[in-house]
Amino acid sequence: MKKNVLIVGAGGVGHVVAHKCAMNNDVLGDICIASRTQHKCDAIIESVLRKNHLKDTTKKLYSRSVDAMDIPSVIQLIKDTKSEIVINVGQAYVNMTVLEACIETGVVYMDTAIHEDPDKVCENPPWYANYEWKRKDRCAEKGVTAILGIGFDPGVVNAWCALAQKDYFDTIDTIDILDVNAGSHGKFFATNFDPEINFREFRKVWTWIDRKWVLQKVHAIRVDYDFPVVGNCPVYLTGHDELHSLSKNIDANSIRFWMGFGEHYLNVFSVLTNLGLTSEKPLKVAEGVEIAPLKVLKALLPDPSSLAPNYVGKTCIGNYIKGTKDNKPREIFIYNICDHAECYQEVESQAISYTAGVPPVAAAMLIARGEWDVKHMVNVEELDPKPFIELLDNMGLPTEVIEKPATFTAPVIESL
Amino acid sequence: MKKNVLIVGAGGVGHVVAHKCAMNNDVLGDICIASRTQHKCDAIIESVLRKNHLKDTTKKLYSRSVDAMDIPSVIQLIKDTKSEIVINVGQAYVNMTVLEACIETGVVYMDTAIHEDPDKVCENPPWYANYEWKRKDRCAEKGVTAILGIGFDPGVVNAWCALAQKDYFDTIDTIDILDVNAGSHGKFFATNFDPEINFREFRKVWTWIDRKWVLQKVHAIRVDYDFPVVGNCPVYLTGHDELHSLSKNIDANSIRFWMGFGEHYLNVFSVLTNLGLTSEKPLKVAEGVEIAPLKVLKALLPDPSSLAPNYVGKTCIGNYIKGTKDNKPREIFIYNICDHAECYQEVESQAISYTAGVPPVAAAMLIARGEWDVKHMVNVEELDPKPFIELLDNMGLPTEVIEKPATFTAPVIESL
């Protein structure tokens, strides 16, 4: 039994994590939410209280300010708050400092996105080997449970891969992870999570084909797929975190990630990228000030959490998996539908933050109950998927499975 | 007889002014080119020498660095260089400080664009009344010749209005100034002059209709016109400097300005503007740095002078004028065609800089010869247009006139 949760990060995902932790604080204990900007934490706490989500009112829900890039500060915060579980949903730059603090103090670590070095973009695959897996042995030595990438994608989609391998297939040929947001926020343009991290994702595409890494251009390969509920949507081959562990842990020939983009999004993205406005490299303006264009762009774009009140429509994220069972070909689509307005109704958030924020809380409950407290570093597909998927069914992210779904047909993808 | 020219500003227009002054230095005397960044002046001088454009090699061509926002520095520079004619082609923010220095020292002042306050955009019309005309009396008292807006547009187009009123019409109903660049620079996106000044132009549209100022939206009213030489091009109702003096000095019911834009330009502009990237208002990024997005955009866009070597195609700028002569209706199109590659061949510049840079040198020659040395402040249409237009015919900017041109038909334009 582990208890008391420290949430690092007060963005859109941290907001959902705080709500769901509060709704389950009889299991999770005291909850502290910490960020560089404490008033963002306090705004989240206000939302939790407004929604009456503090299940056990004898437990604490409070805020702290912290510089998550500074290991001693995070160590001190973990000790001060007596937290045994850290859910890190801060910017991807802080992952390794927060992980180090967890290893040092012997507490559970979780994150929802891969670590990034601010000065590097789309490093060589597998990405987890560059930072996270270098700490695998130290986690094992110290008996530290570290669960990497336990959001939705990565996260739930990895658990579905494990489930598919276990229950649905004897052999797997391809896994196509399809992520489409068929919702509408009504703004001229906005990203659904931190624009900085969002745009850094779209530089090049590393994908896993015939058990090899293949490099492709961004937004170059399109497939139109007839999704359940949300209907026909174009998706584009995209690089994504989960491929960098699934390629190692799941026995499949090809594992690819596809993201939905509308024409307007692609047009704006193309203009911004062609002009260099998505660049993380600082430049000097005529007046001598040095600044990375991406930082300016981020300051101009709507705060993703501000989109929530008016967001309508649904997301669909699913794994299209092709293989054999009992020597017969099998194809399934295992997916979740999430409705923006329902998320707002429940936790004052939109579906993108919701789908990323609920899973780490489910994982925290499995750890609190001892089921997932594995005392070493794992990616999600290495854990037993069943209790996780069951828990999510009751926490707002139900899993659906279609046998013989609409066919997903990718073109031949060759390396550049 | 006045002599010795001080050129303030070493951008694309300053480049052309320096070439044309050097080619006429038997009349104009010594030439100094000064800017905040002296090496830009030196690069221009290298270009002039490379092209063997120093007609009288006993005359000097040299550079100085100057802060043109600082009146005493400009006064000192005028005295040091013994300049009697100042051609100001620096950023529009320095006009009033350079003018003050000219009034103080009693030398000739010229510029090619209206003064701008960095913190204000598209002020109330007529713009000249906000800054320039407030110095009219002092110019007259000191006997200072100040010619405002003596580029192409404003500049040559104003002289054409004066010519039309004098020789072609008894009454003028409408003047439509049409400016189209049918050239291609081969870049994803670039502005043809300082992007900062360029984008500041496109906030709102002040236009002169039925002898009243009318406010309209940018890029909202389109007309397709079949231009001579360059053919059919879309142009959009745009606000522009010359309307702010022509409305006072030319007896016409309506005077409007139209600029050509392609679909790609409008798309990029729309994305940038909708996202706030063309804003001159400083914002603070998460890391605390304060910067105006427009400054960052400017730093990212190609330097307009870098476009010159690969620019192909032509510009067409002309006045479509409708009125009566001898009690009969008359319509003329009075225009110039300028070829980007020919400009580069001659002075290593593109046609946009060329069309703006040649006219002030023609004016300097008319002043040196005494013909335009009027000893007070004027807009171009207040001067005798004939010697100016004749001189330009021989300096690379010939004027053509078509009687009964293709019809230009504007829709009814109402105030917002």
C-alpha cells in the first residue's frame, strides 16, 4: 500500500490528474499539485472544489511551487509532502530530474510523455534508450517502480498491444495506432496540448516497419479511415513515443502511428514551419534580443486549457491490429471514444487532456493497491493490461473492440 | 545649385539611390551613405564600384554610421559631410528626426514613405497632418525644400496625378492607383521591402471616396484588371500614403489605391495575422523575454535585398484616371513597367527597390539644377511634373499612357 500523490505540472493534463486523484483520494491519500507557477495549481484546486470532487474530505489537496529542473528541490518536495507516488505531467524537459529525485527518495515515478532535451528534436530511435532506459538498472537496484508513458498514447494504446498479444492473437503482423480528434474548438488555430511539445513532434517521422526503423517526412503519407462513431477522417503517418518501446516489447512486424489532421491545420502548420516559426533555435532580432521563434508562437497561441469550455465533438484513439489466431487471419480495432463536452461537464477539461490525465491516476490506484508496484522501470506494455483496462472502463475511458473493422490500408512506406 | 548628397538608410532603396546618385555625381557632387549599420553602407559602395557607376571619379562616395533617431547626430553628419541634399530612405520611424536636422541646418529633405510612430499603426487620416505638415511653416520660414514621398508610390504616381489634371483632364472623377508585382522571387514567402513596414500597412484601409475618408477591411475588396504587359491580375483595395496628400491637393471625387496579391501571399498573410504574428505589440514569453512578434517574423523572413539575384518578371504601377476633357468623357491609364532582372543587371537590385529608389535621385537632380528647389515643404503633386517625368524617362522609369485602356470597374465601397 502506497499513498500520497505528488502531481508535478499544472497544465491541462495536471488538471485532469488532480480531479481524478481527488475523486479517488480514499485510496490515494493526500494530494499535492506543484508547478513553477503556483497560481496555476491553485486554479486547478479551485476547479476540483467547485466540482465537489474531494471524495474523502479529511484528506488534503494543496499546492506548492517547485522548479522541477532542480533535483534537490524535487527531493525536498517529495519529503515535505510525504508522497509515495509522483505523477509527473510537467513539460517533457523535466522528466529526468523528477525521475532522479524519485530514485533518490525511493518513491514511485510516472510520466505520460518521453523525456526531451530542449536543444534536441526527434533524436535517434529508440528514444527511450537515450534517457529513460539508462536509469533502468538504478531503478531495479533501489526497488523503484517507474512507469513510463502512462497517458493515453503512449499508455492505454500500449496496454491494448499487450492485451492483443495475450488474448487476441497468436501472431501479430501490424499494429496501426490511429489518433483522431474529430472535435472543434472554434478558434482560428490551437494545439490541444503544449504547442511547444506539439510542434517539436512534427519534424521527422520515425516509424517501425518490418522490424526496422524507417525515416519519413512529416504529413507525407495519408490514409483515410472510416472510424467508429466519428466517421471518415484523414490520418497521416507520424512519429510518436510509444513506437520506441513497443518495437522492443511487442512481437509484431510493423508498428506505426497515424494522427488525424484537417486541411486547415496542415495549411497553418505548413506556413509556420516554412517560415521557421516552429523552430526551437534562438535567433537574434534587429534590436539584439535573442529568442526562439517557437517560444513566441507558444505565447501567441491559445492556452490549450482555455479551449475546454467551448470544445464540441469527440476523439477516437484506437489500435488497428492485424495477425492470426488459431491459424486464421484476424483483424481487430480496439479503441476509445471520448467526448469533449462530457469531459468539460465532468472535470472542466477537454478530451485530449482527459484521455492523457485519467490513465496515470488509474495506474496510481493499481500501485496503491499493490497490483502494479513492480519495483523496477517498465513501459506500459510490460505490465498486466487487464486490471488497468478494467479500471479505466469505470473511470471514464471505456475500451471497445470491433472484430472485422473497416479495413485500414497503408501504402508501401519506404525509408527516405 | 545645390550639391553633395547624404543618403540616410542602407536597405534595398538606399542601394538603388546610391547607384543612381553615383551615376549622376557630376551633377550631385560627393555622396555619403549613412546607416546604423555601417557595413551595409560599405556593401552598397562595393556594388556601385563593381558596376563602375561612379561617373566622376574625382567625387567622393563614402560611408558613415549614424543613429538617425538622434537629431544632433544627424545635424553633425550633415555638417561634416557638407551635404546640401538629404535623401532619407531609412526606416519610416526616423523621418521626423532627419527632417528636424534638415530644418536646423537649412538643407534639402526628401523621403519616400510617410513617418510612422513605432507604437501606432494606421493613424487617422490624413496621415501627413499627424507629423509632416506640422513642420510646414517652419520649412517655409527657413526656406527649406522638403519633398515628401518622392518614391514611386507615393511619388511618381502623384506626379502623374498632377500631369493628368494639367494636361489630360478638365475634371477628374476617379483616380485608381494600381500597383502589381507580377514577378517571382522563388522563395516560399517574402516581402519586397521591410516586412515590418510592409505588414504595418495591412491593418485597415483608409480610402478616399466621394471626397470623404472611408474605412474598410484589408483584402476585402478585389478587382481583377487586365494590365498592359503583365496581363490579368487581382488587386485589392489597400490603404496607402499618397491618398493622404492627393485627397487634399488633387480635385477628384474619389482616389483609391489597389495592390496586387496572389492567393499564396494572402493565405500566408492570413495565417500570420490571425495568429498575431504580425503584431508590433510586445508580448512576454514564458521565459520572461519581451518581444514584438513582428520583430521575430522580420528576422525570419528573407532580407528583401537578398531576393534580387533570382527575381524574374515585371512590376506594373499605374494610375487609371476617369474624367472629362473638352466636355467629353476620357479614361487613361498612365503607367510604368519595370523588369526585375533588368534592374538587377543594371544596379544589382529588384524592381520594387528600383522603382522607389530612382525617383528621389531624379528629384535631387532637379533640385541641384534649381528647378525643384521650392524652399518650402511640398508633396510631389504640388511640383511641376514634366521635368521630373522626362528625367525618369531617361533614368530607367519610362512613363507610358494608354487612351481608352481596359476598363477598371470597382464595386460600390461603403464605410464599415
